[in-house]
Amino acid sequence: MASFSFSARWLNNATVRQTIRLLVSVGLSGLVALITRLQEPGWALITSVIVTQSSITETLSSGRYQLVGTFIGAAVSILPITLLIFHWPLWQAFTVAFVPLAVLASWRPNTRMAVVTLMIATLFPTQDDPYLRPVERVLSILIGVSVSMVVSYVVLHEQARRDAFRNAATTVRKIVDILAHARDRDIDWLGIQDLNDECAASLRKVQAAVEEARRERWRPLEQRDPMLAALPKALRQLQMDSLVVARAILRSPKTRSTLTRDKAEALSAGVMRGFDWIITRCEAEAVSRSGEEYRVAAGVISGLPSENGIDDEIISFALHILKTDLTSLIRLLGEDDADRA
């Protein structure tokens, strides 16, 4: 048990996990290249190093660019190879194909692999049929990309769901900071906007993790994990609500006499209990799915304070919106969908 825990701690390190994935990808690419008897298996290994990324989304994107660029370069390289057969000078034949590919790479940088493929197929001498060089290059890329895709899905995947809920907890904490500073009036509106920028950056991480989770399996995310699928939208709504509430509180000096400090503290304490429960739930979901929370969620919702009794209509309306969306998020996180995994 001690050795297992020691290993598990190492495997929880993102650098260690990516190193293992990269080594496995390179090893498998080399093995497949040897089995298929490629003349230059090194290109498959190089491709696997370039394509294997820390997330499925990045791996898919990198692999797509590699394939598209290689196919374009292989197709274009047929022209200079044909011209060389008809005894054109090497550099003239190469330039005819290189110039349009250079323009394409400048316009679409993701296609720059086409230029590399052209150089390999044209400038490196070969004893075999010259038309086999671009075919060999395409096969190497296909092997490297295919192996990288499999490794990204199978070997020590990063678990996007965990990252999404962990960043969701961070986002909620930043929303709480916005509301707390607005309540205490210890910063101005520009400071609130700076806090909102930090909150938005954290929310983008949640969205990226959710998009990563969508690619993990063929089954739609809305069916297998509706809680995770709806999480970014619910958090975004709370973020906007927090700005509305903060703006309502800070909008003018006379607001201070409308909402007494005692009443503000009472409202704040009730709302913060709801936020604290959300943070706890997100951190729990980041570890593993835990169901049967709906009864607890109902109790948290019933404990949220009422905005009735606030003289300022703007603050009352803003708090009503915040409470409504806060209730929706609590209900979402209280749904028992552990059996959908």
C-alpha cells in the first residue's frame, strides 16, 4: 500500500504523466514503423513527439495540422519530382513548388508542414523510385498521428472532469471576492472589474476542460454528465450577476444609508453559505462523482435569505437575480447523476 501511494503521488504530477505518455507514444510509433518496414522510421517518431500533447483537444489539433500539411506537401512534391525526371535543374524544380507553398504557409501557418514535406521529398536523395518518398512521408505521419491519438485517449488521461470542477471552485471563490469587496466598499469599480477579469480567466479554464470532456467519449456529454455540461453556463450567469450586484451597491453614495450594515451582513452571511456549499460540492466532484446530494441541496436553498425588506429597488432586484441563479446552480450540483458515468 505504501509503494502504491508513493507511485500514485508521482502519477498525479502533470509533468510525470505527460512524460510517460510521450515515451509510450514514441515507443509504439517506432514499433509500428519497424513492423511496417518503413525505410525512415524516424519521421514517425518525430511526429509522435510533436503531436502528443497534454490534452486530447491539443493532440487532435496538432495531429490535424500535421496530416493536412503533409498531404498538401506530398501532393505538391509530385510536380518537382516529375520535373527532375525530365532533367530540370534541382533548384529550379524545387522553387516552382516551394514558392506557392511558402505563400500558403504565410497565409495559413498551420500548413507549414507542407513545406517540410516538400523539402524531404525533393531535396533528400533516394535510391528508390522518387515517387515513393512522399508516400513514405505520408505513411510516417499517419503512424505517428494515429499512435499519438490512441495514447492520448488511453494512457494516463488528464481527466477533464476533475479539472473542470476544480477550476469551477476557483471561479466561485473569485465571484465571492467580487461580492465581498462590493459589500465592504474597500475598492472602487475599476478594482471590481479587475477581479472580474480574473474570474473570467478562471471560467475560461472551466470551459476548456468541459470541451476536453466532450472529446473523451463518443457518447454526448449532455447524456453522460449533464451536471458538467451545464456547469460553464451556470457559472457565467453567476459571474454576470455578481457584477450587477456590485454595481448596484457601488453606484452612488446615498446607497450606503439605504442598506444598513447589519442588514447587509445578514444577507451576505446567508448568500455566502450557499456559495460555500457550491465550492465544497465542486471540490468533491473534482475527486469523484458523489450522488444523493439533492436533499442537502434543498436544505441549502431553503436557507438562502430573502431580499424582501430592502428599500433600494435596484439592489433588491439585483439580489433577486443573484439568488435565482444561485438556486439554479445549487439544484444543478444537487442532482444525483452518479449512475450516468
